[in-house]
Amino acid sequence: MRDLNGMHPAQWANLVGYYVVGLPVAGLLAFRYHLGAVGLWRGLSLGLAIVAVTLVHRFERRSRGSVARVA
């Protein structure tokens, strides 16, 4: 990502994925729905999945022109 000049969007993806989505969902599942540690893991896993999908999508979109030029 550094070569594609993309460090700041990766930071924002992590911020949104973990702190805006992952932690609130983890808190709801763990404490409101009484799932305990399993709820925490599921919420944080959801945040990780969101970050991963976002960054893979961005990488593919940004690197599409570079790969076409090399090939």
C-alpha cells in the first residue's frame, strides 16, 4: 500500500472497521445479548473482515492500471 501512496486510507479503514463497527458490535453482542467472550470475538472479527475487504478492494482498484502496464 505504501507504494501506491495509500497509507492514510488504510488508517481510516482500520479506524472505521475496528472502532466504529467492530467494538460497538462486540459490546452489543457480549453485554446486551449476553454472549460474553464469544460476542467480543465475533464483533472484532466482523471489524477485521470489514477492514480486509475494504483494503483488498482498494488495492485491486488502485493497482489495476499498474498490472496492465507491466503485463
